Amino acid sequence: MNVIQTELPGVLIIEPKVFGDERGFFYESFNAKAFEEATGLSKQFVQDNHSRSAKNVLRGLHYQIEHPQGKLVRVIAGDVLDVAVDIRRSSPNFGRWASVRLSAENNRQLWIPEGFAHGFVVLSKFAEFLYKTTDYYTPSAERCIRWDDQTLAIDWQLQGLPTLSTKDQNGKSLKEADLFP
């Protein structure tokens, strides 16, 4: 496993070792011991989620203010631009974001720590996205920051407007949002 630090400290790109030949490929998508040895993080994942989205669907920027979730995410079909935003007021990186292209072809994963908002946009015809989380989904704690917040100025690499859920259309600006200390 190869670990690459993004421009946002704590947000890590994980590249598994892929074994492939004319028959196809195999890789270990998660191994707790190897993850801890490579990243220095001891995390217990309690929930796995799977979503499928069409081209230009944008999901995010989501987080839970109580029961914050660390997320290990990957794409098993298609191609997405994945975004993490530091929303810890006490962080020297508050309001900064990092983006990484995740695809079924590159097999990359992204670790997004607790205290970060997360979102992605589908760049291919469709994408299937898997999330491992460190805490359970808690609807009452869920929050959303607008994908197009002027303060963040995220480059989503969009061509046209994205397709959004009602929740994402009603996200708050960074200035209005409930944030971490």
C-alpha cells in the first residue's frame, strides 16, 4: 500500500497494491493492520455505505456535527472528483479543500478525517461509490455546506450545473454552518 499526503494535512490518498494479469486483477481493499502501519492511524470502521449516481450528480458537502465520521472512500465503477474541506475553526487549514480523482481504473482511496466536510461529483456516465465510516449515520447530526460556497471556491471541474438533492440545494454557507471548534 502506498500512502500519499494531499495538500491538506490529514487527508490521505491510499493506493493499494494491485495484482493483475490477463485474467483480471486482485487487491486487498482494506486491512486494518496494513492501514495502521501505513498511515499511523488506528481506526475502527462501523458502517459501510454504497451509492450509485449518474453523470454530473454532486453529493455534498456533508458532515455530522455530533458523532463525526472519518471516511475511507473509493470508487468501484466510473470516475469522480472527490473533495474534502477542513471545517475545524481551530485548524490552521480551516476552509481549505483538497480534491482527488477516484476511479475504478486508478483504484485510489481517500481518507477523510473527522472534522472535515466531504463531497463528490460524478465525471463518468455513472459511478458507484463506497464509504467506510468510523461512526454511525445520525440524521439529527447531519449537516450540509453549499457546494458552491463563494468562500470555499471549490473547482468541481463541472461543465454546466450539477444535479443536486433537495438537501444539497438547501446547504448553508460556510459562514452560516455549524462547524467544529
